Amino acid sequence: MKSIYKEYNGSWIGWPGVAREDHTTKELDQIDALLGKENCVPVHLSHEEINLYYEGFSNRTIWPLFHYFTQYADFNADTWEVYKSVNQKMADATISVLEDGDSVWVHDYQLLLVPEMIKSKKPNVTVGFFLHIPFPSYEVFRTLPWRKELIKGMLGADLLGFHVYDYERHFFSTVRRLFGYEISFNQIHVEDRIILADAFPMGIDYDKFHDAALATHQKPLQEKSRLHQELEKYFLTSPDRRLILSIDRLDYTKGIPNRLKAFARFLEKYPEFRYKVTLVMLAVPSRGQVDHYQQLKKEVDELVGSINGLYGSINYTPVWYFYRSLPFENLIELYSSCDVALITPVRDGMNLVAKEYVASRTNKSGVIILSEMAGVAKEMGEAIIINPNDENDMAESIYQALTMPLDEQRERMSFLQDRIKRYDIFKWAHEFVKSLFKARDIQSDFLAKRINTKIQKQLVADYTKSKNRAIFLDYDGTLTRFRKNPQDASPDEELHNLLKNLEKDEHNDITLISGRDRATLEKWMDGHKVNLICEHGVWVKDFGGTWKTLTNISNSWMDMVRPILENFVDRTPGSFIEEKNYSLVWHYRKAEPEQGELRANELKDELTNLVSNHNLEIMEGNKVIEVKNGGINKGVAALNFLHNKNYDYVLAMGDDWTDEFMFRELPREAITIKVGLKHTNATYNLESVDAVREFLGDLVNAG
Ligand code: GDG
């Protein structure tokens, strides 16, 4: 990120990596001064904060949980409190350098609450967030007691980035289930905000690795590092000596024990490779204060010892084990000297080692064995993809890699190099920043739709000029507020008068367009000069005419959807199914409220795939989920209504997403108004039912 934040003239806010108590004030001042020169803003942490926030909640709770190690996840209210307070510290430090119009990019699982903390104080700042580790499936995520708080924190961002689509998908499912927010494509609609989410597979500084590898090859022997000289000596001992490389932080997610066992299995199965093949294993010490890491270290030490004990000899050590971190130069020497990279994490957000190995193979030889559980596997189809829990498969893949013809290695490596070079770290960062600006623009377009005095004047002026007007009005949530019991939402006197006044104007042709059943609406509109479209467009009645319906609709899908709804009825006491002519409705108004909401989100999630595959639609109303045929909706009905008529002013108002069909289908010149400050296909937004009545009142007066 170093070159990136400088390119944008930015500041880098972070923990400098040392405990505050370990340094004198003078030393801390020096650290701060040096960091200041680089435009870095330090946030100092105490031992206690490092212990509870970093090693605690970040690495004992979120890290294991997000990597599906639920048995390791520690749910501890004390560490959670410190996680919150350190996130607040980071947010405050960021806010102190921010100005309106700036952008912030927050990184990773240690700072999940920071986006919301910044957004709530600085709404005019654009916030991006990137998660470097996997986002787990909802079934795993839900086990966290503070699940809602974490998601709320993330949703403070305008753009959320993940390495791969699977993580994004899990995140969407979690948001849907926990909050029920509407998600269309990659946009989450949260009250009056739109949040974008997308996959950005992180890249590496390709040229840096490639050029360093080239330089390594070109160095005269005496200038080479000790490690490199030893590696070369090793190859000289016998022409068919081969090296397999393994590099990671010593972390239980990286599948190091499985890898060692697979290597042992390989030596057992293919004795002809003993004395020829060595596994070079670099395990970088990491999070040593956390007990699971200490246990892992013990296990790895023992496994290495047992393999070397079993297969080693005076001249042959099957596993070269380095438990330390090596300088960059050595890393490059290992990448460029090893014939095979064995990368077998049981879970890994991306895994950059795989990409670095590719970049360092200047002569295009080399084979990668890669776990399908690493995000990077999605981009590396040319690697040998394995399941890290299948030791036999891994042992076979080692054999396949060591015996792969050079031509094939080169062909595969060329494809990999082209791809990894193209989408490098700079491209990754620029793509993210580009999307961040896009998120900002979408949000400001959205806000620009609010009807202000100027727009209002224009709309009223157009109204008075027109001679033949079609006015489509949704009922619930547009003309009236929602009631606990829907049957109590009959028109009040003010509404009756408002409609009567609109109807009086002979230039107006008014249509009520609603999801309600026809009997109710007909009763309520008795005495009014209006047309009615009911059940989202299934039934239509022109003023003075009779009810008509579309006849050629198939209901065969109902047999497939009914059992799903029945299952939800069984699991949600108080809920029931209503079968309409062309739709199935699951009502949960009488269910226990929280359970009802939870199940409704679950049901929507479950139906999502089904509906798109069968051209159905899910209509979400007030305490109801309705599944209906995709061919009928308010949009189709409104368009049918306009057919062969010659209106010079078309106005449509509605509040929920069933009205979006109408906004989308109506001619471009129609004035479409969404009630509520939500994302919409409509041209304008009005905030409430009161605002709608006021607006219609203004039209009446002007007319
Ligand atoms: C997290 C996610 C995601 C390793 N040993 C040495 C050394 N390294 C460098 C490698 C590489 C980096 O450390 C490791 O990156 P990974 O991506 O493999 O894994 P994590 O540290 O777990 O990173 C991961 C990543 O974030 C980025 O989003 O890919 O999934 O878990 O760059 O080269 N560097 C030096 N000496 C070593 O001994 N100099």
C-alpha cells in the first residue's frame, strides 16, 4: 500500500507495532516524528490493548471464526469491549485528519467497526473497506454474539471489498438475514444510503519480484547470499535433486501439518524419490502468545522430527525447516530455486505466496500445487488444485508435479504469469479506488433525486400546462401510513377529500395501483372516480367498467413453492399461507415479531435462486412475503393501461419495491416518485406520506 497512499497524497493511520509502555516519551516522540515525515499517523497501544484487542478479539475470535475454526473461537466480552475502544481510537485518529470530501480506505478484520464510526461523524467522507480474510457462511458467522454490531460497523462503508465473490455472497446473505436490507446485484440499500460491494482479488508487486529474481540469477557466485550458495551446492551433489517449497506464517489455517503428512505419504509411496526430493519449509513465527499457535508449533516440530527421523540419512534431510523470518533476498532465492510450490491452506483469504512464486519464475518452469480453499485458486486454474484434507490426493499431486514435462510447466506458467502481471497490486488498488469514487457518485445521484422547492415548482408548472393526465397512485405507504392491522388502513377524511379534489379536475385520469385484493379496494374507493389495479396488476377495473384479468398465466410453479412456505409455517408459529389466484403469500403478522423478521429474511434468501430460475417474483410487503408469476406486475399493468391513450402528463407514486416495476416500465418522460428516501428507479424521492399529500394538494391548488 506504500506507493498507493503516497500517490493519492494520503495519510497512513495505524498502530506502529510496539507497546507504548516499552518506550520512553522521548523515544515515542522520535517514532512519531519519523512517521510524520512519511505522512503516517501513529495510534499507540498499551500492552493491555495489544493483548485484548489484537491477540484477543482480533486473533482469538474473528480470525478463527472467519476461517471456519469455530472450535478455536473465544467469545469473550472483555476482549470485545477493548476491540470496540481501540476501533474508536483508530476512528478518532482518522477523523482528526479528515476533511469533508476526503476518502478513507480501511483495511481488514481488526477494524471492522471503524467504517461506521467514521461515517456517523463524517457523513460527507467516502469510506472504503477491504477484508483480507474470508467472510464465512452465515451459519458460521451467526455464532458470534456481536454479529449485528460487526455488520453494522462494516455497513458504515460506501464500498466493501472482498478477495473473491464467495466471500461477498456470504456477506450478502448475512446482511439479508440479520437486517433484511434489500440487495440488488452488488448494491445494498440501507435506509437512505446505497452501499456497493465487490470482489477485488488482491495482486502483488509483480515487477518487484520478477526483477529481483532476474537479478539473483545474474549475480556472480561470490556475491550470492549464504543460503543461495548452499542451495547451489545441494543441486551440484546430484543432477536429479529437487526442491519443494512451503512458505507461510505458522498459522493453523495454513494447513502445515496436513502438508507434512502428505509429503511423508509421498515418500512412503514413491521410495524412488527419497534422497532426491527435499521439502524446504519456511514457517514464519506468528501470534506466539495465542495458545493454539503454540500447540501448532509443537505439532509441526514433532512432525518434521518424525519425517526426518524416518526417511533421513547422513546425506539426506527430507525436510529443511526454518522457523524464522527471512530477508526478502532469501525469499526470492527460495522462490527461484524450488521446482514445486506446495501451498495447501485449509482456509486462506487469498494467499500471496502463490502469486509471488509465479512472478519469480523467470524461466517459466515450476509447478504450483494449490489448495482449493485459498481465494487465489479462483485465479489459478493452471495450478494443480487439491483438497487440503485429502492426504492421498496431495501425495499424488506431488508426484504429478515432479514428473510434469517442462513444456507443460512452461505453458501453464505462461498463462499464470500473464494474469498475475496484468492484475497486479497497482491495478488492484486503482480498481478499488475507482469503485470507491463510483460508490460516492451513486450516493450523490441518489440524494439528488429528493424533491426540493425548485423541482417541486417545475413539476407543478408542468402539471398546470398539461391537458390529459394519467396519475398512478399506490395505496399503502404512499397515500396512507401502515397500520398494525392492514384492514384498519381505510382512507381517512383528509384522503377522501384530497382524492375528490383531484378527481374533480376533468383533465385527470386517476388509477389506484396496489397489491391489495380487489374487494377491499373497491369498497374503500366506493363513490370515487378512479380506476383500480389490484393484486399487483392481476385485476384491473376501469372507472364504471367491470373487473378484468389476464388469463394466460400458468400457476404450475405453486406446487414447488408451497412446500417451502409450509415448512416456514411449521417453523414459525402464528404464520400462515394465503393462496391468491396468481400468487402464494406467507403472512407473519401474527408471529412472534423477532422470529417473524428472522424467518422472513431466511425465506427470502432461500427463494432467491428459485425465483430467478423460474421467472417468479418475490414481493415483500408489510409482514408478508408474496411469491408470484414474473409476467405480471404493476409495471406491465400500468403500461397496458396507457396503451392507445394519449396522455401528456404521466405521474406515478409508490413506496415499495413492487412499485419499482412501474417506475421502470413507464415512458421516460413520466414523472415517477418514490416515497421514502430509498434507492429507486424513479426520477424523484419524497420522504413520507405527509409529503405525498402535500404534493398532491399543491397540484390540486395549482390546477
Ligand atoms: C492475509 C490473508 C491474504 C512470508 N514469509 C516471509 C515473508 N512472507 C511474506 C510473503 C507474503 C506474505 O508474507 C504472506 O502473505 P499471504 O497472503 O500468503 O498470507 P497472510 O499473511 O495470512 O495474509 C491472506 C493476505 O492477507 C493479503 O490480503 O492473501 O489470505 O491471510 O507476501 O512474501 N516475507 C519475508 N520474509 C519471510 O520470511 N520478507
